[in-house]
Amino acid sequence: MSLKAGVAGAAAALIALGASTGALAHPAAHNAAACSVGSGEGYGYTYLTSLSVSHTTCATGVKLVRHKGKLSGWRCTKKVLDTSPVQYDARMTCTDHSSRVTYMFTQNT
């Protein structure tokens, strides 16, 4: 192998290494997070059991929860996961363009 070919190969390896470490230094635009709900009480449901957001903030997620998914620009769907004579568990998924808020709750009936 010539010196010129060796230098070109080393340069290509460094560029590839820089590209791969650059990907680690700048996380993908996925931006998903699980948000703390504390005891789960005080959100407008009997219990809020989980809250996760993607491409938005936990504060926006909490605002959606407190307004039961009724915020301008947001489209929400509710899926009841389990029912009993006294309560039900459900998942609410709300989207606004690329932003998504998903939360699960228990509601006494």
C-alpha cells in the first residue's frame, strides 16, 4: 500500500468516526420523555398513572391532562383498557403535528 493510499484510508476512517460520534453528541430529534406524575392525584382524574411526551414538554403534557385533552390544535383519542363496575382504566393519546402526548389514568365511575 502506498503512503498516499494509507493517508486517504486513515482520513476516511476519521471522517466515519467523526460522523458516528457526532450522532452520539447530537441525539436524534426523537425527543421522547417520561414525565413524573407524583402520586397521580390532582390532575382531574381519580389517578394519573403515566404521562409521556414526544416533541413537546412535560408542562404541555400536564396541561393537556388537566384539560382532559381539550386544547386548541390538539386531537385526542381515548381507548378504554379495562373496566369494572366502579372504575375504568384508559389511555389517552393526543397529537398536534409531530408532537404527541400519551397518558394513562384510572377513573372511578
